[in-house]
Amino acid sequence: MPNSGYGNTGGERRSGDFWRNDGGMAPRAFDPMLEPELFRGVLARRVFAFLIDLVVLSVPVLLG
């Protein structure tokens, strides 16, 4: 019987029974030591985004 991937198929546990849609590839985290260009300027962008969030949230609070 082919495994459809839905629910329990008779109490057996096969590796294909798990809900996965990764194409068989292992999850990969970005490493700042191997790919530093992906992390350049992140701190400045996050600080700027925090300030924007602070302004956007403070306007309704002050009006309330």
C-alpha cells in the first residue's frame, strides 16, 4: 500500500510518514563566519526599524 502521508496508516511508523516539504534536504542555518556579507548592516537596519516601530506605536498611545 503506498504511503499517502495522511495520518496513521495501521500503526506503522515509516520515515515518509512525517509532514515534510523540504525536498529531502537538511535544514541549513546561515553562518556569519562563512557568509559575512549576509550580516553586514543588520544591526543598523534593526535599530532603524525599532525607531520606526516606536514612532508608529507611540502615536496611537498618545492619542488615546
